[in-house]
Amino acid sequence: MGKEGEAKKMTLLERRLRRRQLLRAGAAAAGALLLPGRAPAQGGAKPLSGTTLNIACWSSPYAKLLTDYVPQFEEATGAKVNYETPSFPIYNQRIDVELSTGGSSYDVLNVTFIYIGRWIGAGWFVPLDPYLKDPQKTPADWEPGDFLPGATAAFKDPSGRLYAIPWTADIYMAGAARYDLFEKSGKTMPDTFDGVADAMKAVHMKDGIPAFLPENHYGWSFIPWLQGFGGNVFRDPPEDLTPVLDTPEAIAAADFFAKLLRDYGPDGVISYTYDQVVATLKAGRANYSPNGQIFLVQLGAKDSKVAGTCNFSMCPAGPKGRFPGVATHGWGIPAGSNNKDAAWQFITWAMSKPIIRQMVVERGYSSITRRSLIDSPEFKGKLTVNGHDIVKIYLDTIALGAQGYMKYRTIYVYPQVDKQIDIAIQNIASGQLSATAAMTQAQQDSLAELKRAGIKL
Amino acid sequence: MLAVQPSSIKRAAENRRPARTALPNWRREQRRAFTFGLLPALLVLVAITLGPTIYLIVTSLTPLDPVHPHSAADFSDPIGNYRALMADRRFLNSLEVQLKLSAATVVLQLAVGLGVALLLNAGSRFLEAVRTAFILPMVLPPIVVAVVWKVIFTPDVSPMHRALTAIGLPVHSLIANPDTALGAIAVADTWEWFPFTMLMVLASLQMIPAEPIDAARIDGAGRLALFRYILFPYIRPTLVVAGLFRLIDSIKAFPLIYVLTNGGPGTATEVTNYYAFVESFNFSYWGYGSAIATLMVAGVLLLSWFIGRLGVEAERDD
């Protein structure tokens, strides 16, 4: 007991020391990076003393990691940061109301991928170009050109002005928590939709583990299957926003996907949110999941029970090709902010090379957007999980995303259609409606919602 | 048959009505003082209760969407939202779901609350402690209740599902099954709110004088007869009031639905206020959402009036 207590004390002491060292190093890095020509004055005065920044992002792994680094910024600048990370739907609803009412409660906000068209289109964020072009506000070695062009492109308006700095380029891929069960059944990571169906049949309930578990946000997790069957959400976004959810291709895709859920998912599969999916996979209570890379890499985390059995692959291909989702989120400054310059300082700090590198090295942050860091040995090392190279999957998927099939997602009325897709897949998987009836209903309801939005089809 | 002259009726009425001039000065001053004293509070009350309601109704006459701020003053088709609602399948479905949920929760909460109150209606320290324990669900934050039931209803981690499986009665996920999802929410809601009925009924039971109960017992009344002829008539108005409160509250059910089912599977648990929330805050159709909310307010007012009448009539019968 005494030894245990001592060991605990030591661990705490070590942790505190590491934390202090980290804070000191980070503060020095941030101070040097942040304030070109505005280094902290002699005598301890800090440039943002007395400034309070209110910052929010949805509870992504990155946003939660950043919580531990924010004190570095506060230490370096003297600013007080109120930082919050509610869940994805709560964040979007709260911020949508905040932005639409011209509120000034926040200084830095995440620009959510599916709200890009709406939030930027409505002028609720300020363009960042004036900050980027001002050497007093953005040091030369910050290198805005280092960010993946595909990620930054999503945050530009038609005239090319940039409204957010991307902190993630999340890709849709596939992971198996218990790949050993695949091997025992003579299966490999499936590369096609048929291969998935075949493998799920083979591994389902092996060791009592259900085979298939995507997150229940089907407006994200189902779309690669929809497009893989040759379907789409809109006819030709952004020019023609007519929903096309009741085409034979869309119905076949929904039927196929819902059958996987029904036949190989855990009990209550349609109630699993993204955080539940990650926890279930890490605990080894479900096996294969097509999902975002930021979630799947956590299978290799220290607290994961499947770190030694997991495997990964690209999103499987359908009869019409491979269409893995590519999503990006970025830091922006809301138009109502009263501390825009300080907000920009926070963004430049949070997206600086030293801080991102620190997050990669220390915490294994895996969804970065700076090309120089993606090519770095540190990143490649961290993204080799259980001996499997995720960097290649990452880069190959981002390259695929550049083909333009993700255009549907930044349409400002996509959230309306997204909800209809959720409902349709739930209706099919829970046996309430056939695929044809559910997708026809989704089509009609989407048309009604778009009409309500004033879109003429 | 006697013919009654209208003029004689008028005279009689005038005689009954106290003459204004009959009021002494000090009384008039007192009234004026009360009026001026209460006026500021009344004005504030009107401003914070009626103001938002009026704004809600006005907004419901517009296609307000914050992306297009000018739509706040667009009254070109004032009943457009209401017309669209009448043809909106999801809205009509949400009304049906709301009716089912309200009926189930009110009946269950009255039955369980009444039953537990009858069991606990005795003077003992043990029962007092039990009463306190029963009140706990009601005082927990609703979101905590929702999280507790999310765990209970998630087969993967649920102690309830494990226990049922252990005794050979495995049950599939209740919240992912459209046939049981609404029932699961009703059970969770009942767990949270039956203490309200229980407390009200207990208070009412403890107000009943001992004489009629003793007299009935002497006359040989059994427990059932005692309840039917003595206790129930006493507590009936309380049950009506409790039912009214629970009915109105059931229309506000939100955290349980948000956390447990998100309105699903499909739209199986999408009640009207949840649908209003989706339209208003997921899609930002504030005008449309306001129209749904306005209809809900009207419905609740109508219900309150109707059940209030029932209560008055019940008391008059007594």
C-alpha cells in the first residue's frame, strides 16, 4: 500500500514536472511565433493581458486535445480563454442560433463542414485574407500555403476569399477492431461492397462480437455507399439542387447498407452515435466500422483493448467506384466578435507548425492539414497503427476527394436533406419501411424542405 | 306563468350592484393604492409573458429564416406556414406521436403515483425515508435522467439487459425498435415524474379527516370499498389537477427524446415540440417552427381550460 502510494506520488510529481516543462517550452514557442514585433514587454506585460477570448468547437478528438494546450497560449499572451467543446449536434445548433442573431459571444469558432455554405454564404464570418496578408499579424514562417489546398478550398467564397483555417481533413475509411477474427475466417480487409457483405457474414458474432457498426449519422456514413452504387444526394450540385434520393441506384444502396446494419450490427445499431461507436470498437465489442479516420486511429490508443488486433483499409468501392467522404473543419472569426485581432492570434497559434507538431508527437493527433507535417517522419510514425500505414490511406483518400464528388456537402441546405437520409436509413433498418418507400419519402420530404428554404427546382 | 318586466329585472340588478358612490373615501384610496402598487409588477408580468407569445404569433405569420433577415417582415402570405403544416406529413405524425406519449405517460404516472401514495400513506419513519427516496428522480436534472436511461436502454452496457439475458429473457434494444421506442420513453418519463403525483396525492390523503374513514370501517367497509367510497372522492380533484399538470408537462417532453432516440427510429418518437425544434434549430425555419409552437400553445391553453372545467364540475358534484 505504502509503495503503491509512493509510486502514485511519483507519477503525479513526474506528470506535474512534465506539464510544467511543456508549458514553459510551449509558452516560449508561442511567444516567439505569435507576436512578430510585439514580443512581451520587459517587466512581464503581455500583449493580450485583460483580453478574454471565447472559443468553441464541437467535441472532436482534436478539439479535446487542444484543451490541454490552451494554457500555453494564455501563458504566452496573457489572454484568458474560455474554451468549450459541446457535442456535434449541440455545437451546430447553438452556434447557428448565435451566428444568425448576430451575437458577439464568441471570438473564434469552428466552421462546421456541412454549414460552410450557410455560415459563410450569409456573411457570418469575416474573411481572413487581410490578416494573412499583414506581416504584422501573420509571420512569414507561418506559411499559409502549407495547408492542403483541398482543405482550404472548402472555406473560400466564389471570389476566392478565405474564411477559415482548416484544422482537420478527416477522411472516411474502414477499420477492423478484431482483424484476428477476419484472419481466422480466411478473410482480409474488404475492398468492395460485396467483399464487406461477405466478410461481415463470415465474422459476425465470432467471439460474440457483432460485425458491422457505423455511426448513426447516416447523412455522413451512408453517402459513400450511395455514391458507390451510382447514386447521389443532389442531381448536379451546386448548379442543380434537385434531390435524387429515390433513384434505383439510391434505393439499391439504401437497401444494401440497411441490410448490413440489420444483419450484422449490434443490438440497437441505429442508436449508436459517433462517440459510442468509438468506445464500442475500442472495447472490442464490435468489429468492422466504416468511419472517420480521426475516430478509427483511436483503435491503436493506449487505452484501447484492440490496439494489437486492429487493421485498416480505404473505404470499400461500390459497383460504380470508390467515393470516400472527405470532410474538413476550420477555425474562423465570427463577424460579431469584439476581439478579432486577438482571435486571429489564437488561430495562428493553434494552427502553427510547433503546436501541431507537438500535438502529433505527444498525443498522436492524426488528422492534420499542413503538408510539411504530413510528410514528416513524426507524423508517419504516429500514423502507423499496429503496423499498418494509415498515411497512405489518408493521402490517397484526400486525392480522391479532389475529384469533386463531395460538392453536395457544402450546399447550404444540405443539413435539411442530411436529416431525411438519417430518417430513411433508420426506417429501413428498423423494418418500418421498405427501401423504396423510405427513399421515396426522403425524396418528398427533402423537396418540401428545399421548397421551404425558397429554392426553386 | 308570470310575466316578468325587463324594467323590473334591470332595477333588481341595479339594487344588487353596489353603488360606486357608496364606497367610502378611504376605500377608494385603498383601491387606488393597490392599483398603483401592483401596476409595475403587472406590466412586467405582461411584458415577459405576453410579449414573447405575441412575438411568437407574429413570427409564425412570416417565413422567417435568419439567413434572410428581411423575411422577418414578410407578411405576404400570413397563413402560409399554417397551410403548409396541414399538409406536412411529419407534423401530423408528430401530433399522433404526441397524443400517444401524453396518454401513456399521464395514465402511467397517475396510476403509479396513486398506488405508491396509498402504500406510503402511514406515519412511520421508515416510510418517510422511502418517500424521500422516491422523490429523487423528480429532482434530478432531466438530462441526467436521460443519460441514466440511455445506459439502461443500450443493450451493450445495460444492467437491465444483462439481467434479463441472465435469467433467460433476453430483450432486444427497446429504443431502436419502432414498436417499443415510445413505450421506453414513457417508462423513463414515468420514473422521473410519478413522484409528482405521489406527493400531491399523499398531501391530499393526509388532509382527509379520520371520522368518515373510522365510520366506514365500523360499518364493515373493506379496503376496496374504503378507497372507492371514501378516499377516492376526496382525492379526485387532486388527481385531476395532477393529471392536468402532467398532461401539460408531457407536451414539453424533450430531453429524454433528444438523448434516447433523437426522434427515431425514423420518426417513431418525434413529438410535436421535437419537430418544432428540428425545423427551428436544425433547419433554421424560425417562421415555420413558430407556427408549430403557436399551435402547441393554443392546444395547451385549450386543454388547460377543458380540464380546469372538469375539475370545477367534479368539485361541484362533490
